[in-house]
Amino acid sequence: MTPDMRGQEIPEAGKEALKESVRGYWNQQACGTDAADSDKFSRDYFDEIEAYRYEAEPYIHSFAQFSRYHGKKVLEVGMGAGTDFLQWVRAGAEAHGIDLTQESIDHVQQRLAVYGFEAAQAQVGDAEHIPYPDDTFDLVYSWGVIHHSPSTVRALEELVRVTKPGGEIKAMVYNRRSLHTFYRWGRYALLRGKPWMSFAEVLYHHMESEGTKGYTLAEVEAMLQALPLEDIRCAATVNRHDLLYNKPWPARAAARLLASLFGHDRCGFFLTFSARKRT
Ligand SMILES: C[S@@+](CC[C@H](N)C(=O)[O-])C[C@H]1O[C@@H](n2cnc3c(N)ncnc32)[C@H](O)[C@@H]1O
């Protein structure tokens, strides 16, 4: 099995159809916007999305380190509702962004306008064919995106291609060997009488858009080592879904016990990695 797993097995024509279904899924609702009750595109709407995101995922700040990129050329791939993208702009980076969907671009443009900012450029674009020349960015950032693209390896190659020599890449993909994947397997395989379904299949069919992949730490390291990168760092992070934050306390206690048995962060659903492009 290649690191790209199921995504590698489908023919090119199948990949385009799958990508259209990914686009259709995220065009219906931009990621993370279900946290907001206020009128779409109002200031309250964007404030609620932002408050929810960094309460739920506080580690994004220490991973991204937005304020370190003042004056730097940053590309975000897969902006979704643009919550992280706004942080690049606020930090004074020259922020460029792409997303597969017009819904994301509408969010980003409305959002920046609400707070009185402008992006250098935010456009519909595909991670597998990034519309920028080689060696353009000081940082290429992508949180929770390339595992949705039919060829994750191709997307990763593109992130590296547009990074300047000496520039950085920071990204997050889903960890297949995580508690969150295990719970999904319980729900969509075991409880449906299909315990033979693999964790990969469960993520493929039952994690957000169709075709989502999950990787192990070793698989991500192997993918990164095949590229012209150095200072490679990969780590998993337990998130609140791994810890069943919204379930009754016995379930939360059981989740904490499972996490401590399986190495805590090692069995977290968010697998982050950073690397530097070789000069
Ligand atoms: C889980 S959301 C994450 C959005 C944002 N990064 C966040 O953390 O909220 C996935 C996003 O990736 C985008 N996406 C999926 N495949 C893509 C591709 N091939 N190229 C660019 N964006 C893609 C989707 O449109 C969606 O906005």
C-alpha cells in the first residue's frame, strides 16, 4: 500500500469526479461556520466562528505562530471560512490564499471587508495545481485540507514546489491511528455489523467529504522524506473529539484512560507537520 492509500488506486477520471464531490460538499457550507447563529457574513457571525475555533483548537496558535510572519509572503491552501487566514492578514503578512470552493472565497472576502482588511489575493484554486510559480512563498500553510484531495501526495508536492528554498511548510492531516477514528469505526462499522471495515475505509466514507484519507505518523514522515525537505517535524495532537468532550463524564473518563494507554498525543486525530525546503 502506498502512503497515499486509496487515493492512488482510483484512475485519473475517477479522481476528477471525486474532486467535484469534495467541492460540492464544502460549497454547501464552509468549514466551521456551523458554530455561528448570527446572520451570515455579519461581524457577529465572524466573531462567533473565531471564538469557537480557538476555544476548540487553541494549539493552532502555537503551531502556526501567525505573528512571526509579519512582512512575509504566506500562502494558505484550503482557507475554509478564513479564520486562520484572517490571522495572517492581522499579523501583517502578505497573505495569499486558495480554496477549491467559491463559498470559501466569499467568506474570506466578506470577512476581511468586515474587519477593514484586504488580502493580497484570495482565489478559487486546487491544491493539486497551485496557481503560483515555483519558489514563491516564505511559508505555505494548510490546516485539515490535503487529505480531502484525491491525490494528497500531488498536493504535498505542490506545497513544496511553491515554497522558496529555505522557506517553511506547516500543515495538518488526519491521523488514522487515533481515538477519533476508532470511535468513528465503532459507529459506522461495528454498530452497523461491518467490523471488517478498515479505519481507512471508515474515514474515506464517513469523515466529512467523500474520499477523506487518514495517515499514520510513519506514512507522513515517509511522504515528507521523499521530498526536498529538511528539519522535518511530525506530531499528533489529541483534540477534544478524541477526548469525547461533549459526552457524559463516564465516557470522558474512559476516553482519558484510553488516551493514557495509547500514548496520549500519539493517538490524537490531528497530525501536524512542519518542514523547511532545502536550499
Ligand atoms: C476541513 S476544511 C478546513 C478549512 C480550514 N483550513 C479550517 O481549518 O477551517 C477543508 C477545506 O479544504 C478545501 N479543499 C479540499 N480539497 C481542496 C483542494 N484540492 N484544493 C484546495 N482546497 C481544497 C475545502 O474546500 C475546505 O474549505
